[in-house]
Amino acid sequence: MWHITCGDLAAESIRPLLADGSEVRVLRDDLAVGPLADVESPPCRMRMGFWEAVWPAGLEPRPDFSGIGADAEWLARLPGQSRQVTVWHGDSASEQLMLARVAAALEGSSIALHEVACGTGDSRVGMRMAVSMQAPDALAALYQPRLVAPERLVELAGQWRATVRESAAIRRWVEGRFVGEDQSRIDGELVAACGDDWMPLARAMAEVMGHCDGFFPTDLYLYWRARELARRGVIRLSDVAEAEYSKVQVRRSS
């Protein structure tokens, strides 16, 4: 059995629950943000270029973003092997997009797809749960794989293909569907969280995180948006080249 998770923390959480002979495949790409137009076309240069821009210069260790293309190749081979597949997912847009992506990869094949639902079904702040957020005993109780019925698999695969075609800047998971948008809403929330006087950028980022329904905006993603806003003169950063956002101060431009 293949067990697929979104990120390393989720993988580490589920490994103690798995039987011998099971293998975990970690898909690390945060599919909620950035263009998806070539995400299934290795080497996925557009997708890689997006993450190269997001990652701060000088922040080490720098990931090997070629793994994005390797994931696409692995998923393309998935229908041709003999193992069944289980996807672990919660309420994050990234986890739900991962589930839809795997469904699209397996559509029309004889490989059975199972899911372990670890969320609440509600992606709003204060309600949502990711796999890695579950306590070990809660995760053990949730480990009840369900076969994805053919009609649900077709629906999920269709959602994935539509999302890839749209290739929006951001995707939120809202009431069981993916909603694409540009950067303006998240940028506006980040600017609104900044003051007229210097303040820690981390505080402004935390304010955005604490009110963001539909997807989890990561610290590095918001740091990238802050650098882009500073480049446009919307806000000012104390050091636009700083690798660690925790050392950066921010204020609105005059």
C-alpha cells in the first residue's frame, strides 16, 4: 500500500500507525498557491520558477525544487504499478488539491484509491484541521481508510483538471470546491496588518494567518508577498534582502 501525505510533518505523524510493507510518499508542493499550468509537465519549469522566487535569497538550506517534476513523473507512473493507494487529508486546500490530483492520476485505472479524512470538513480558521495537527491518539482513531467510490473519483479528477486549467495565483477550499483568486485580497490583508510606524513583519504576517479562511498561508509565502509589496512601494521593509523574516521590520509607505 502506498500512503500519500502533503508534507513531512503529516508523514511523520502517520508512520507509527502503518503496517509493515506500507510505504509513505510525501508530496511537498503547496498546491494552494502559484501557477499550476505545467505542474503535470516535467520538469515543470513555471512551477519551479514560482518557488525559486518565493524562497528568500540567502536562506539555507535551499530546497531542490526539481522534486516538483519528480512528483509529476511518479504520479504518472502510479496507475502502472500494483499497489493500492491511500491519501491522508485534512481541511487545507493543499491537502484537498493533493487528493484531487491523485484521483486524476488514477482515473481510468484498476488501482483502488482510499482516503483517510482527518479534517472537520470546514476550512475556516478555528475549525479546520490538517493531518499534522491531529494528536497521535486522535490520528489512530481516524485511521479508517474508505474506498473512494468511482463517481467521487471522477468528480475529484474533474476538479483537479479544472483547477490546473484556471491556474490561479491562489486557491481556497470553500464548502467542498476550489475557488481561485489573484494576489490582491491577501496583499490587501497584509498591508492592512501593517502600521504607520515600524513593527515586526512577523506580527503582521501572524495577523493575516489568523484570519485567512480556505487555505494556510505559510510564513515564506507571506514574506514573499511582503517583498513584492515593498518592491512596488506599497510598504517599506527594514531590509528587503534579509533571509530571516523574523529580523525584518515593516511599515506602510507614506
